Amino acid sequence: MCNGAILPKLLAFTLPLMCSSVLQLLFNAADIIVVGNFAGDTALAAVGSNTALINLLTNFFLGLSIGANVLVARFYGAKAEEDVSDTVHTAMLLSVFSGIILTVIGCIGARQILIWMQTPEDVLPLATTYLRIYFIGMTSMMVYNFGSAILRAVGDTKRPLYYLSAAGVINIGLNLLFVIVFRMSVAGVALATVISETISASLVIRCMMKEKGSIRLTPSKLRIHPKRFAEILRIGLPASLQGVIFAISNVIIQSSVNSFGSTVVAGNSAASNIEGFVYVSMNSFYQGTISFTSQNVGAGKYERVNKILFTAQACVIVTGLVLGNLAVFFGPDLLGFYTRSAAVKAAGMNRLKIICTVYALCGIMDVMVGSLRGLGYSVMPTIVSLIGACGLRLLWIFTFFRIYEQFHTPQSLYLTYPVSWIITICAHVVCFVIVRRRISRRLKTQSMAQ
């Protein structure tokens, strides 16, 4: 990551990561597709309506994995093997604690939280069942994501892809078995997800335990190293808080969508799932920007930071424009995989047309954040994102959307996304310029001192 042309290496890093993310969504989509076709639109709405809530409860701890990724990449670039090892063992133990906490919260509070989200009465029982079973597998999910973040930090995006592929095939097979054969509806797809996540986590742990380098996982060395834990929190906590606040805004948006009834909820769920494929494809360049920037900062090669940013932005713009507009063009056919209802398809297209045509804006915003976090500035992009993206969306919902009848539509909710992306991008660009000037002055001062 620290030498040679950036584009070929960035693509070699991001394409396996992109495939992993797309596969993960395909397997999640299998849940929705199977229940939508074999258990009905109510079951489809029950599974889909949980997405925003699951993201809310998991984003805090997944944000900490970004801290682990940045630290491992930086120490790896600086060839500080002992620091890499301490970070790895701290992060993996943290992933286990995170999973246990999430399981307790999810299982105990599922129904009440869904009620607060105004989940339709006909959807609530199935949604509660799905959520409780899903959260039993939280420890496995956390272990896989933290382990994958560590492997990405040293440039390995292929093995997580292989492990996810194996687990995903099992997930699809179990979906079909539990729902079609055993008639388990949403409980079946939730159980299939838990089993497949446990398999992928086991494969990642096995991989790390067989490593011979500094990222080797040794069970007897698992402990929280206070210094590394503090550094993970310093970098990861702002990302965690940003993820949580974003998820809260999405939960509020989801609760607003819920107010339009189960047909709109089902259409929104299917469209969101399709959007997810575009998002994770763009997000791979965000992950690549973090890892490449962090390693080059660790190696002291600040001159490559701007090149990394520009290269990643070019890639994410092309990816977002092509995939986003393809999703709209093939939208009716894609939605047909999720439901046979014309009304649900129409509701889904309302969302796709507004969001996916300009989804590249979201990718641009995320890559700017990735560059700033790779440079070690995690608080600044968090504050900007919270005010620029979440703040504007919530302001719209609690004012115009709820006060004026002409704005009380699903389309009005969806329009808050592109507007907030544009404003937030502008703010991030200003932050990046300020940070680069600050770093340049610091390096110049250090050079003069020597």
C-alpha cells in the first residue's frame, strides 16, 4: 500500500472486499426474498422493518472495529509488530464482549423498541420473533467483522471473501429448508442467519490462529491492553457515535415510513435492500481509503495521501453512477424478486428513483470521511456528518414533514438523503483542506527542528 501506483493496488484491495459485501447482502437479501415469496408481504415487512433497528444496535460496536483497522494498519506500516499483536488481541476480546452486550439488549428489548418505532400491528409479532433470534448470533457477527477489519488492515481482503461465500451458500440452503419445508417463516430465516454467521466467524478465527505474522491470534494472549484499548476508542468511538446517530435518524425515518402502512413498509424494505448492493460497493472504497491512508501515515509517506483520496473518489463516483442508475433501470424486475404485489413494487420504485440516481453523492461523502479517519482525525468528520446529514434529516421530519400535509409523503422523506449528502460533502472538503494544511505545518516544523 505504501509503494507504486495506487489505482491497481486499490482495486486489488477493494474488489474482493466489494464482492464480500455484495455476497453478504445477497445472503441477507435471500432472507427477504424467501419470506416475501413463500411467507407473504407481512413477513417481508417484518424482516425489512428490522433493518434500521439492527443497524442502530450494532453500529456502535462496528464503529470500534474501524479503530482497530486504523491502528493495525498504522502499526503494520511502521513495522511495529508488538503493537500490532496487542491491538489484535484487544480488538478480538472486545468483539466478544460487544456481541454479548448486543444479545442481551436485543433479546430483552425487542418488542418494546419495535413498538416505539410504530411498527404496524400486523407486522409486530413476526418482527419481534425475527429480531430476538437474529440477536442470538451477535457475538459471531462481531467476531467476524472485527477479524475481517484486522485482515483488511494488512491488505488481506480475499480470505474473508472465501469464508463469507461458504457461509452464505449454507445460509441460502437453510433459508429454503426452514421456510419452504419446515414452514418456519421469519424464525427460519433468522435461525439460518445465526448459523451462517457462526460459521463465518469460526473460519476467521481459524485463519487468524494459523497466521505466522504479527496478526496471529493466540487465545492465551487475549486481554484488554489499556493503551491499545484507549487508542481504539479514540479513533473508533467517534465513528461509533456517528454510526449510532445515523442509525437513529434512519430509525426515525423508518418509523415515519411505518406510518404509511405495511404496503409502503414492504416496498421500502425491498428497495432499501437493492440500494444496499450499491452502497456496499461504494463503501469498499471508503474502507480502502482508511487502510491505504493509515498505512502510508504509519510509514511517514504523507505525500501519497492526496493521491489516495483522488483515486478513491474517481472510483467511487464511477461505481455509484453506474450501479445506482442500473438499479433504477432494472428496478421493476429486481423488486419482482422480493414480491409479486404491484402496489409494493410501486412503493419500492418511489424510493429507488429518488435515492439511487444520485447515490454516488453518498460514496463521495464516505470517502472524504475515510481519508480524514486514516489521517487520525475521527472527531471532526463525525461532528460534520452528524450536523450535516443526520441533523438536516431530523429537522425536516420534525418540521415540514409533520406539520404540512403536502410534505407528509414517502417521497418527501427520501429527498432528505441527497440534500443532506451535498451539504455534508462541502463541509468535509473544507475540513480536509484544514487538516492537510495543519499536517504540512507540523511536518515543516519538525523538519526545521532536525
